[in-house]
Amino acid sequence: MGGGGEVVVSVKQDVRVEPHEAWIKERIPDVSDPGGELQYIVKSETPFNVYFFTDRAQFKQYDAYIKGREPDETPPGNPKFSQTAVQPKGSDIYQASTDDGGARESLDEPGPYFFAVDHSNYRMETRVDDYDDPLKAFVDLTVIRNKLPF
């Protein structure tokens, strides 16, 4: 991994997410042909989840939940990239990232892709109450389309 390629998405920003909501980067371009890479690190003082959807139908189920509707199912997103944030040993900050602390990982599934920083009770992986404080997180997300060899 690593090396060249065209950056198709680059986000480095602080986000604020109200309880039972999510910050979502939608319509991330398909990089499956000729292949691509994803890297991200999200950090916060509050527990959260990251969901990365490579399937539009699954994302629509998630989006329905976030908008207060009852979806038919609650898909987990792509298991390679979706995760519950953890506190590294000796830290009071929660972090979710691609492997090795945010290294590039191969992304070969067809898109479009959807990336969500979740502050809700979706899938009951992190508990959020109505009166909880908003999630304040820093998102560093990059999606790269590999260049074809010459």
C-alpha cells in the first residue's frame, strides 16, 4: 500500500454530531477500477462508531434509522472498515481508524461509498441518551484512486 494515486476525497475537519445523529460523507466516488485505498482516523473524547458502507441499499437502511424511521434491517456496513471506537491503552481519547493507526488499506469493492461518524444507538453498539452531549470529533479521511501502471 502507499505510493501514488489520485486523491478523490480528502477531509480533515472537526465535526459536531448531536445525539441520535451522524456526520456523513456521502457519494464518495467508486475507486474499485483500477483499485483504490481508504485511510481514516477519527478521534473524540466520547464513544462513537464509524460505519463505512460499500452498498447503497445498506446505506439507505442506515440513513432511514438516522432520520428517525424504522429500517427493515440494520446492516453493519463493510466489516473491514466499520468499527466501534476504542481507547488506546493509557489514553482518554476514543479512536477509530484503518489498521496501523490510520494506514492506507486496499478498497476494491465497487462504490459509491458512504462514511458515517455515528452518535446514535444504531445496532446498540454504543449507547446514546437523549440528553447526552454532542459528539465532538476530528475526522481525517482520505480516499485514493490508484493509477494504472504505464
